Amino acid sequence: MYNVQVLFYIAIFAYLCGSFPSAFLVGKAMAQIDIRQHGSGNVGSTNALRTLGVKGGLLSLLGDIAKTIAALTLPYYLQAPQLAFYIAGLAVVCGHNWSIFLRFKGGKGVAVSASVITLLYPLVGITSLVLLVFAVWRSKFVSLGSILMALFWPFTLWMSREPLSDVLFALVLATAIVLQHRGNIQRLMNGTERKLSFSKKEQV
């Protein structure tokens, strides 16, 4: 079995990478605001897009992608087994969702989880991103697109007859995203979920 202490360090490093609050820092830099007090109150790329506009959303997204790459670079550099990548992937998502720098508050883990999947399973990740874009384009609901994309991961890996451990890993990521979107699901059912608009940003 791979050194448990090394796996622990990989988890801590990935969690700290995930805790880097991209959208929060972009909000401070661009508009001198605490993004948690605007829009949905979520520290993620979608709220940054709504609150700060396309530039803010893009910068936040790039930050989320970068911290995910950093988190997965360590097990790659150490030539660690697949288990280490599972641990790093889950830890970076946990860091994003419950950042130690924001009193364990954060985002919903969509961009980070999608980055993890795309890095580990490129074809599945890229295909799921196409599904996300199509779903959001047709419905204007980012939450719906995010949920569909997340559910696509374990289903596609299972249909592709990938190892059960890969399917379960993707299922855990997908389940976390669905649970983080409980409020959105309720609003979708009630018809009160906000649609995405690129024409204007919310007042800050």
C-alpha cells in the first residue's frame, strides 16, 4: 500500500489549493466587494459572472481551473497511484466548497469538479462540458446544466466499462454537486430559479 503519510500530505496540499478563494479575490480586486454579500452569496464562477460580469466570471473560472491543476500536479509529480488522484480530487473540491480562508464557506464545486474530471478523463470531461454549454444555452439555467453535467460523469464512465473505482469517484463528485444544488432544484421545481443573462450584470 502507498505510504499513508504521503497520501495525507497530498490531501492537505489539495485542500489548501482548493481553499484559494478565486471569486472572492476577484471581487475584491475588481470592485472592492465581498462577493458573499452579493448575488447568490456563493463564492463561485457563476456568481462572479452575475455580479462582476463576463471578465470577473472568466477570471474566477481560470482561478478555479488553475488551483485544480496545482492540486493534481503533486500526485502526478510523485508518480502516486490512482488512489492519490482520487484523494487529491476530492480534497480540492472540499477546499473550494469549505475554504479554510473563508471560515469554511465557499462555492458549489462545479468548476473545480469539472476540472478534476477533465484532467483525469479528458474525453468524458470535454464531452460533459459540451453538454453543460448546450443545456445552459437552451434553458438559461446554470444549475440545471451543472447537475446534468455532473450526472453525466459516472453514467458515461460506467457505460464505457471503466474501473468501478473510477465510476464511484465520479459518482461521489456528482452527488456532492447535486446536494450543493438542493436549493436550486427546489427553485427549478417552483419556477423561481434565476436565468443566466449575459446582457447585464447585477448592481454591486
